[in-house]
Amino acid sequence: MKKIGILTSGGDCSGMNAAIRGAVRTALRLNLEIVGFRKGFLGLMKGDCITLDSLAVSGTIHRGGTLLQSARSPEFRTPEGQQKALEILKGLGIEGLIIAGGDGSLAGALALHHLGFPVVGIPASIDNDIPGTDMALGVDTALNNIIYAIDCIKDTASSHARAFVIEVMGRNSGYLASVSAIATGAEFALVPEREIDLGEICMRLRTRYEEGRDNSIIILAEGAGSAQQIADSIKDTIGFETRVTVLGHYQRGGAPTVFDRLLGSRFGKKSVELLMEGKRGIMVGISCSVLGVYPLELVVNGTKSPDGDLLHLAEALGI
């Protein structure tokens, strides 16, 4: 291989720039030309790419988001669009492609693999719901953002004797809610993987208040229910003032943690090396601190089971 490409797609997350930088610096060391597609698959469909060199990635490792930007492309989702993308890649002389993103982005990588094009995926999703890796890019930074916000809210909850329902991201995964609840000492974590029993929650909250504890934190994954409805139910049942805070996209941005800077650097470096070794149709992942590979077919068609140890820990702590 003499020329490869890289793109970031789907939701942005901290650590993507570290992955781009790791890939670029590794490619240059191996005398490879590397180009980056602007705005993900949308840029790929337009052939909108730039040559990446050491200057292009200088001073980027500490920045959140992605320097290449990200956007989805409805056209790429069609067989005709995927064939067009293949022709664009070949026309640009690109012999391999690295795609960083979540499940939709990795499905796009698999589509190109099925057309015979060498692709390596990098898991990047703050929900940490991608099979084949213990951690995805952006998860650790998002958790630190969430924990900082909850710690701040706990101060005012205590000062005003209030309950707060705090909504975090996670349409199908309760990872962020579970881990942040454990780390902040929250009273409840409401996740899509478990049915919500509002009656039980209200009963336990009433007991807490009768025991003299006059504030509570309930962390809700966005896919588990309506934050406002839960807050209204608590207020109506207990008569206790309950507020809602939706953290939204605040969770996804900010300077990446050391963990995400290292993980992104390792993923980027490994992805280039895998392409040079002739590997394709795989995603790089991490398990017990060791990098490995996982077939894209299993990534896209599989599901990631909840971490049993975390769930048991949450239950043991009464969350």
C-alpha cells in the first residue's frame, strides 16, 4: 500500500483527534500517504479529502470532537451510493480506509468490505455499546463530564433539599447511567436494560426522607423513559420538589482524558499497521488493556451485553 484514507463518522467524541493523529504519524513513519475525508461519509461521496501530514495533526490531541468533522450520508446507505464510494476511493488511488465511529459508521465500513475494499474500523461511541471492545473512544471523557456535572448538582440538591432527575445519553445502553451512578453515589440508575418500577422508586425515596435524608439523585439513560414524567411522578407521589437536568451534548465534548488520548493513539497506530499487514474487514478493539481485532460482521450484527460485574456492583450498593 502507498496511500490510505481515514474518516470520522456519526456522533463526535473526544479521542477522535488522537486516533487521527496516531494514524497519520504512523503512516508517515511507514512512508504512506494518508488523506482525511471531511465530514465523514458525506465527504467520501463528494471525494472531499485533504492530505494529512504532521503539521495537519499538530496541536490536536488535546481537542475534543474531530478535526475532520462528521456527517451522515443518506446516499451512501444505498447500494448505488456504496458502489459510487468505491469508485471514488479507487479514483483517488486510495488502497485502504480507516473508519472511526459507532454502529452505523461500522456498518458502512462493513458495506465497503463486502465490495472488496480493505477497511479497518475504530470504535468511537460514548454509549460504549459496540461489541468486540471493552471500551470505545470517548466513553471515559463523557463519564468524567457527567460526573463533574452531577457533583455540581448534588451541591445544590443538598442546599435546597431537592431531588434531581439527571438525564444522560444512552438510547439502548445504560452504561453511562450505571457507571456515573456508582461513581457519584447516586440513589438510582434507570437504564433501558431494566424495567422501571416508579412505585418502588417512590417508596424508597419516601423512606430516605423519613430517615432524614432530604436530597436524592436519580440518573436516567435517555432510552429508559421520560425524565419529566418521572420527576412529576415523584413530586405527585411524595410531594417532594423534583427538578430535571438534561445534560445533552455537553457529555460528548471537552478535552479528552488521558485514557482517551492514549486509547485513540493506540487505535490509530494499530489500524494503519493492520492495513499494512493485509488485514481487512475488522475493527480494532481493546480487552484487558490488550489491543486485538474483531470481525466487522460480528460487530455490526451483534449486541454488547451489559457488564454483569457493574450491574452486580450497582445492586450491592443499593442503586
